[in-house]
Amino acid sequence: MNESQVSPDKVTMVRVLSACAHGRLLEQGQGYFQSMEKVFGLVPKIEQYGCMVDLLGRMDYLKEAYDLIMGMPMEANEIIWGSFLSAYRVYNNVELGEVAAKGMLELGPRDTWDRVMLSNIYAEEAKYDRSM
């Protein structure tokens, strides 16, 4: 983007970051995310943060994804927590999966997916007495 002197917009950055996540291009994705504000003057919104959580989660950087969520300048929504919870399912990190499921529960009773996932987390760890 710099070489062609094209200034991306927020939608372009979502697509670029999403491509990095699906291509497992961690360093490139982090570079683009960091360049949003510094180079292009774009303040990352929840959509770009969601792409980064997805990228970090796909690469098994769950602690870094959690730290990013906790450091966001806005509240995490169900998409952020859902992406994080999906990464738990791939890498089976029960502690962070529980955090993600509880984060979704705090957003309110939008659907039952988060409760089912939390129940599955506890069941997998034989914590049936804590499951719903």
C-alpha cells in the first residue's frame, strides 16, 4: 500500500487483516494493524480489533489476544468474544475459554451459544457441578 501511495480506508483494513488471519500471516497482520494509525491516520475500530483477535487466536497467541481485548478502547462485543472462544476450541485452553464464555455471558442473553460453549468447557474438564 505504501509503495503504490494508496491510502486504505477502514473497510480495506478489515479485508487486509482478515486475509492475514486466514493466511496465518501474523507479522504482516500486526504490521498493518500498527500502521493504521501511525501511517494511514486510521483509528482502529472494533472490526479491526476483531480481525486481530482472530489472527492471534488462529496462531495460538491466546494470551496476546486476551491482552488485546482487555486493552481495547471500547467494550468487547459478542464478535470479539466469539472469535476468542473459537480459538479456545481449536487450542483447548480451558482457562481462556472460560474467560471468553463469561465475557459473552456478561453481554446479555442474546443466544444460547455462549452457554452451550461454557457448559462444554466445564464438561471437558469434568467440572459438571459448575456447568449450567
